Amino acid sequence: MTTSYPSREALRERAAAALTVARVRTAGLTDAVSDADLTAQHSPLMSPLVWDLAHIGNQEELWLLRNVAGRESMRPEINPLYDAFEHPRAERPKLPLLGPEEARRYAAEVRGRVFDLLERTPLEGSALLDDGFAFGMIAQHEQQHDETMLITHQLRQGAPVLTAPDPDAPYDPPLSAEVLVPGGPFSMGTSAEPWSLDNERPAHVRDVASFWIDTVPVTNAAYLAFIADGGYHEPRWWAAPGWQQIREHSIEAPLFWHREAGQWLRRRFGVTEPVPEDEPVLHVSWYEADAYARWAGRRLPTEAEWEKAARFDPVTGRSARYPWGDADPTPALANLGQRHLRPARAGSYPAGASPLGVRQLIGDVWEWTASDFLPYPGFRAFPYREYSEVFFGPEHKVLRGGSFAVDPVACRGTFRNWDLPVRRQIFSGFRTARDV
Ligand SMILES: [Fe+2]
């Protein structure tokens, strides 16, 4: 299906570039605030930013310097502090963490040694080294923490510190509200993508009945109609635990929204602004997405339906890496990589559409699916059980497609994200589907 890299040298360059792009973003997110801000906990849901910073370095040291290169631990005493499974987020502020300067220095020292290693190590001969997998995994890991740190920025109170231009995306209103995806088998997941993670593997055939899917993600305007129709006060639209959550916490709109003088406003990275009607809705839980879909007489797509809509080409019968084909993302195709601090309006990126004409599947907002996070047939945990396997089960729902906060290195048509159905601080939206 894809892509063996043309040469060892090109692969080395790709790995070095991915690591550098991630570190530039990490620096931007952590240099934007004071040391006091870095060590504060802005929400019990999140770590202090300084924890993420040293954890990024510590995972890089663990996988590339200790596991791949067989080196001794640089700072054995700090390893337990940065093990995400030993310390839940809420207790991390009380740990004797490295301070901001020390954390920066430690991460930089690890990176220097990793660049030396990348120049000298053969990128083959073991599952971790083949195609530079471990380097790609670590670049993705850092980018995923950068997204987490961006969520911390969104939860942080106070004046704005991050800026980015608004999307100036190519725009062309789609012709119809929904697209018919024809029934039949398609190839789901991947066995060929060199830096794909264990939960995306292996490629396997899935039979999916014909269904209709929204051409674009559900917009704020559409979601406002649900609110105006009393959607948050009508138990029949809600799964029981979702109804309980909105009653207990008096939830009446997406997270970060409030109403003032008859107008809906939202807070976005410290700026308060009117809710833009033509943008995909953001910061909704799985329960809110599910309730909206039921109110609209529709449902969330399953994960298999989402991936078929995103990757299947009915002309060739094959599944591509992305909706637009096998080429890597570019700014003309999708809103990725924190180039903007918001989604582009619905109907953007016509060049990024799938062969069937579904838009904005990649980037803009993560899309909740109906599906629980489960292993594919033939799943093998790699390189460690805690990467995915311990999260499989009905308590986590799958999100697909990435958001404006996701870097291209951590986003493809097969990429799977998961979270609890109550979560709303993440960059989550959705689209709906229906049976034929
Ligand atoms: Fe991590």
C-alpha cells in the first residue's frame, strides 16, 4: 500500500525533521508562559506544563537511548516521576518535579544524544529500528503531548499568550448535505504504514453496509438549533450516563460557551468571541454528540464507517492513506499542525475531500464515532502493553481524523484516538450518519 522510504538518508532526514518540528512546537507552548504558570496546575484534568516537558524528554531517553542504544539511565532518580502510569495527573503537581530550567536542559541534553544516535544507528535489524519506527514513535509522542499542552492552554485562565492567523482555507460550499457510501468490503487499518502504531494494525477486511454520512462536520449553527429546541432538557435524546452528567454539572452548551445578552459567546485561548456559526462545533462530549445525532434523527458513524468514508476509493477498490490519496498532508489539504488555533469553516479544503466527496475528515476537529476502542483481529501489543492494550474496552470511545491541534506526523486515515465519553476539554466535534 505505501511507502518504503527511498533511502536510509531520506529516512534519517525525515526522522530528524519530525523531531525538530515537535521540539519547536514544545518550545513555543512552554516559552509562552512564566515559570509560575509552567509549574501551576491549570485543571485537575491536566498535568502542570513542566511535567509534560520533562516527560517528553524522559520517554525519548527511555525508548531511544536506553532501549534502542542500550545506554545507562541519565537520571535514574527522576524516571518514576515521569511514568504516566505511576502518577495520575491530579497528583503530579505534588511530586518533586524538575523545575522549568532543569526540565528544558534535560530534554535538550536527551535530544542532543538522540541526534548523534540517529546519525550512526542502522535503521533496520529490529522492530524498533526498522524504517526508523522508534524515532517516528517518539516524534508522535511529543506531538501528542503538545496537543495535550494546548488543551492546558485552553483551560488556563488569564490573558491570551498564544497567537496564530485565522484559517484562510480554500472554500467551496459542498453541493449536498450528505454522501452515500456504497456497501461492501474495504481494507481497514494498516500493515504497511511505517510509523503506524500498534492499534492501527493489521490491515484487515471489513464489510460495511451502505450508509449516508454528513459531507462536513456538524456546525455550530446546527448545534445551536439543537440547543434552541431544548435539546439539553429532553431526556429522550440522551444516553443515561450522559443525562446524569449534564444534570449534575448543569451543562447546557459545549464547554467554554456562555450566553450573554441573548448571544452565545465562547472563550478560545483567552479570547472571548461570538460563536461562529459556520465552524464545526468543538468541545462536545461523546454524550452530547450522541444526543444531537438522535435529535437530528440520525446517529454517529461507526469507526469502520468513518474509515471507509475517509479511505475507500470505489473506482480502484483500494484504501488510501488519506481521503485525498497517498500524499502527505499540505496546508491546502487540511487544517493540521496548530497553524491555526481554531477549525476552518465547514466546506473548506475541497482538495482534501475523499473520492466520494466527504470533506474535512482530516484536521479541524476530532470526530467522535459510535465505536468502543477495541483491538483489530490479529492485534499485537507493540512496543509495550501500555501503549494501547490497557485502554481497550467499552469505557473508551474512538475519535478519528485529528484536529487543528494535531501534527501531520500523528495523523492519517488509519490513526485511532480514544477517550472517555464524558470528556469535553479535548478538541472534539463530530459528524452524523444514517442507514440507507
Ligand atoms: Fe506520554
